[in-house]
Amino acid sequence: MPPNDGFLQLVTQIQAMEKPTRSMKLLIGATILIVVALTGIGGLLVILDSLSVTPGLDTTLLVGVIAALGAVISAFISKRQERKAAVEAQLRDKKVPGYEMVIKLVYDVVDRVQKNEKINDRKMRTRMFEIMRQITVWAPDEIVEAFVKFKKSGSSFKQLDDPRHTLDTIADLMLAIRKDLGHDTGNLDRKTILAMFVSDVDELYA
């Protein structure tokens, strides 16, 4: 049983897509699998019927039932993927404000340290508390762990007693945030991302 025109159109649309999303890839894969499976089963039933191996079998009816079942499964998978994508989009919207607060805090702290300006402990605690509230509710485990390390190294911000360790925790947090937001961080390392706001990063990472 050859693939129908709808299946050929689907393949053509897939080939035309430059960068399908992860959810779309899963949906496309599941749909193709179902179509291929139905085509194989249908072909097998036709062969069996023609050979009278299964006497009295209504091949057309069975193929129709299987096709209907495939359509239901495909619709279920599609609906599930849509619901998952909607949840991920809502989570992303909730995460972004907290992540922006983290980045702003880091830039402010590094800027003050480089200018040798005093950091206001009270204001710092207030900002950290609000960020922790956001991170606790919305961020995944990797971000929570990276932020805890960043927070623990906070005492060294004032004097930069161990600048390399402090900057490592900052870089790891930023890379984790970018990864969680969907960025491909494969080409970024600590030194590269720190170079955005640390002027002497080459000396520290020589």
C-alpha cells in the first residue's frame, strides 16, 4: 500500500523546514512512524487476504479501523505536545524576570568592584532575597545549584580574595541561565562570557 498524497505533502513540508523546534520534531517523528506502521500493516493484511491465510477477514474494515486508531493516536500526541509547549512557554515567561535580576546584580557588583566602590550590604541582601524567591519557585535544579554557589562566594565580592573562583561561579551561573533559556552554549566558555564585562579577563585566565 503506497503512501498517500497527504504523507508525501508532509515529507515535503518537513524538508522545507530549516530549523524545526524540538516539539515539532517529536510530532513529525511520531506522525511518520504511525503512517509507516499503518502502511506496513495494511500491506500485510492485503497479502494475507489474497493468499486466503485469514479466511473471512474483512481487510478493508480492518485497515479502516487501524487508520482511525492511528489518527486518534496522532491527535493525542499532537495535543500532548501542544500542551507541553504551552507550559514551557509559561515557565519561560516566569523565569525571565528573575534571570534578568540576576544578570543586573552581577553587572552592578562587578562594576562597583572594578571601580573600588563600596557595596551596600543592606541593599545587596534585599536584592538577593528577591532573586532567591524567584529562583526557588521557577528555576530548574541546575540554576538553583549555580545560584547557591554564586551566593556562597558573595563574601569574596568585596575584596576579591579569590577572583578566579568568584568569576568562575558567576560564569557558571550565566551559562546555566543561557542554557535554560534555550541558547546553544556549546561555543561559549567561562572566559568568553566573562569578557563581556571583565576588562582583565585575559590576565585572570591566562
